[in-house]
Amino acid sequence: MSVLSGKKILLGISGGIAAYKTASLVRLFIKAGAHVQVIMTPASKDFVTPLTLSTLSKNPVYSTFYNEDDDNEQWNNHVELGLWADLMLIAPATANTLSKMVNGNCDNLLIATYLSAKCPVYFAPAMDLDMYKHPSTIASFQTLKQFGNTIIPAESGELASGLSGEGRMAEPENIISFLENDLERQLPLKGKRILITAGPTYESIDPVRFIGNYSSGKMGFDIAESASKLGATVILISGPTHLNSQNSSINLIRVTSAQEMYDACQTHFKEVDVAICAAAVADYKPKTIASQKIKKSDSEFSIELEKTKDILVSLGQMKKNQFLIGFALETENEIENAKLKIQKKNLDLIVLNSLQDKGAGFATPTNKITFITKDFVVEPMPLKLKTEVADDIMNKVISHYEKNS
Ligand code: CTP
């Protein structure tokens, strides 16, 4: 999945021939899953039509402070547009627009929005080769870099003037790659490896029966997605679940029993920076597994069970620098029991679920959790979607690294 997915992109188009390429650019943003709004300078409308861009972006296109045809004369709020965006891209950025950006010469909606935007701003210059090399243009680039804006350098090749050299706006595919690389580099968990356990475990009784539980695996899969969005590489060790992941930064390892989950965790724990055990691991398993289907005979039947290995305890013992997060599912004396688990399992943080809370626990899209740190700071959270809870958990991981950097 592209890092641009879900991002709100404000595309500012100024009046150069390269404006015709912005149709492809908008298309590529939409394909990457981004939301796009377009602002055009009046001159750019000679090179590409607002209708093309509004059709591709699925949004109205703005180019003036208010719409003359609109009887209500509502103004196009540049402050709102600037605040809406996660990222502003000015492409093509002509010498004229660059100079206006440098001087705050606010005579069109694009510059007014640029001055209002709080998000990161990128610009892709496009002009003839001598204009590109002119000291005035170079001075504009330097000043804009000082403002914190990022240049997407022009490429070399045939120019509209017939000359050949540097000045062509970067190709739309290259602009997208540039933005993706730059955004990925800045992700807060870039370079971090995270092990996550998810789902139930099945403990075999005989070839056709098992002891299991109602865990769907959703919480663990949502944590994996959230971690990957933040730049981490994820090893997701999951018990039997119908869930799947198409995400290439998530290495999904499927296991069945507690022993298999234990073995997979032992193999991978040494390689990771963070481990989050969200699986509902069976605490007991049948002492022996019948090799043939058990036939019904007596009116009563019992299975002798023995304890499984506690994966989290073993990780707590192996822990070096890893940040270790466990879950606790409780039905009574929740806080006290969770605190005991923090100590017993040598955790840095526990995520407590109480089955007494409505909307918490297995097979629901929501969860109601309480964070408890190893210093016993208790932080109850409101009822949220599991995807939001996953983001909250990952924010705790980010804060841990921010505090320790
Ligand atoms: N856990 C584990 N291996 C086990 C059992 C549990 O790794 N064999 C992990 C779970 O993934 C969870 C945490 O331990 O992160 C706590 O699980 P929970 O079921 O709440 O507690 P238990 O330790 O099993 O204790 P009890 O059932 O007695 O409350």
C-alpha cells in the first residue's frame, strides 16, 4: 500500500505547458488512494481544463477567490483549503509562481493558500533551461528551501521551446516516487521491526477436534496494519483465522497450536525491537492427542489437560532492549490482576480488556481498553473501533522511542 493512501493532497497548478501533465498526476494520486483538491492559477487554465481535473480528482477545482457565476458569491476559503491538506504540491511551479511564493505576492488563490498552508509544501519547477539556471530562479529555490519547502528537481530533456536541457517538470511517476520516498523516510517507526501475535490457538484432541476460543484475530491484524502504516516491518504470527493481509511489509506466519506460536516467537523475537502479544493463547492443551477419531462410548468422557508454555513470560525472560506489550483479558479485579501480569511477565505496557465493559473483547469491531505502564500508571480509554485502538497502541510505541531517543 502506498504511503500516500488516505493522504489529503492539495495540488497547486501554475501556468506552464507542463500543466497538461497534471491530469496524469491527479490520476496517479487517486490510484495511490490519496484525496486530491486542485487549485489553479488563472493562466494554467490555458494549458489544462478545470473540468478534466475536477473529473479526475472527483472534487471541485478552485482558481479564484469567489465564483462569479455563483449568485450567493461564496468565497473559496484559502485558509480552510490550507488547513485541510496533509501535503501541498505546486506542480508545475513556474518562475513567476516561485517568485510570488518567495515574496508573498498574494494576487491569486494559489499563493493565498500556499501562505495559509501549515502542511509540508513540495514544488516541482518547470521552465526553459536558461530560466532554470538564472540567478533569480536559483535564489528562489534557496529561499523556498529556507522556508522549509522541498524542491522536486526538474529533469533534463527536450523542452517546449525546442531547446534541450534541464527544466522539464519531473514526470508524474517520478513526482509520486519522490513524495513516497520522502514521506516513508519520515515515518516515525521507519527501520523498526515489530513482532505481533494474533488470533486464537487450536489444541488438538484427535484428528477432527480441538480446544479453541472465540478470538477473531482482528485486534492483532489491526495492530499489524497500523504498525506498517507507521513505517515498521511486521512479523505477524497468527493462530487460525479467516483474516488475511495483502500488505507486503507484513510477514504473516500462520500457526495452529500454542506450541507452534511459541516456536515461531522464539525464532523471531531476537530480531525485533517491539513485541506485542495480542493472541488469545490456550492456557491448557490435551496431554495426549488421539491418533484416531475418538468414538463415543461411555456416557461421560474427560480429557486430561496440561499447561501450555506462556509465550509472553518466555519473551519477558529473553528481553534485552525490546519494548514488550502484553494484553490482559479479565473479568474481575481487573487492574490488580493486570498489574500482577506486568510483573510476572516483565512487560513495559499492558493493554487491559475487561469483559465487563460493553463492546470489549472477542468478535466485536470495537474495544474498550485501559493502558497500564510498568510504573503502574493507569490510563482508561473510551470505547473505540479496534482500528483506532491499534493506532493508540502504536502511539505508545512511538512515545517510547521519542522519550528514549
Ligand atoms: N499469553 C501468552 N501465552 C500463553 C498465554 C497467554 O503469550 N500461553 C499472553 C497473551 O497473548 C496476552 C497475555 O499473555 O498478551 C495475557 O493473557 P491472559 O489470557 O489475559 O492471561 P494469562 O496469562 O493466560 O492468565 P489468566 O488466564 O490466568 O488470566
